[in-house]
Amino acid sequence: MKKVLCPKCDNDITFNEDRYEKNVSLFFVCPYCGKQFNVSVADLTDNQEISDCGFIVVLENSYGYRQELPLFMGDNIIGRRSKGTEIHVPIETTDVTLARQHCVINVKKNKAGGFIYTLRDFPSVSGTYLRHERLGKKDRVVLENGAIITVGSTTFIVHFAGVQDNED
């Protein structure tokens, strides 16, 4: 079962994606607000490519709960989830110091087939911090697996694709 969010009212709509062929566009009518929208089944079932690029873990704090959000190839705009704001990695939080478009993690492949992760501020008012050091307006920093990033009062950890974390 998959969930899609209504773009108007943000309510979940659940459906069985196994019933549909790949690369088919599905048409939904939100039962809560009546909004009509469509979603491509390929966007929902091609999670292998998305999860193969790693993910971030947003740590639980007074503003929000723990979240795991996938990264994908290219620019991943990270920010506070808000209707009408175009971001790729939406963090659900009430942290007003986290901008709607706060920072960007770029994921690309190197010549050896591995991934390179770089971080930059969007720019934001409260700044983006890598291990307690604020990034400058034009800084581009190459990340390591397990990098700790703070945006506003929210902290997350970057986990690379195919890398096991040490649990010592």
C-alpha cells in the first residue's frame, strides 16, 4: 500500500500500487476536499533509485518527531514542509527557524560509480551548520557518511547509499 498527499489539504490517500502497471498515471479525487490531481505510478514505485542515493534522518526534538527522508540524484532542496513551497525533502516540523527552502544536498556519481554528496546553504536567514560550523553564502562542502547538519533548530544526519553504519 502506498500513500499520496493531497496537494491542497495534505490529507493521506492510500492505494494499492501493485494493481497498476509501471509508468501509468493515476487520477485521484481527494475525498476530503475534492481536489483532482494525478500521480505517476513510476514516481511511487521507483524507490530503488531514490533509496540507492541515501537518506537523511531528522532527529526528534521539541519541534518534531524522528523522520527518515530519501535523497535522489541531483539537487535535494531541504526545508520546512509547507503547502505551495517547492522542496524535494520536506521536513515536517513547527520549527520556524527552519526555512521553507533552507539548504541543498547535491548527489552525483563520480567516475568510479560511487556517490559524491555536497552541501550548501539555500541561502537561509538562520544558516546551515555542518558539525557546528556555519557555511558561508558560497560554500560548497563535500559530506562524509554520518555528517551532522543543523538547519535552524533542527538537526539531521546524512546516510550514504550502500554504506553500513558502525554500531560500536
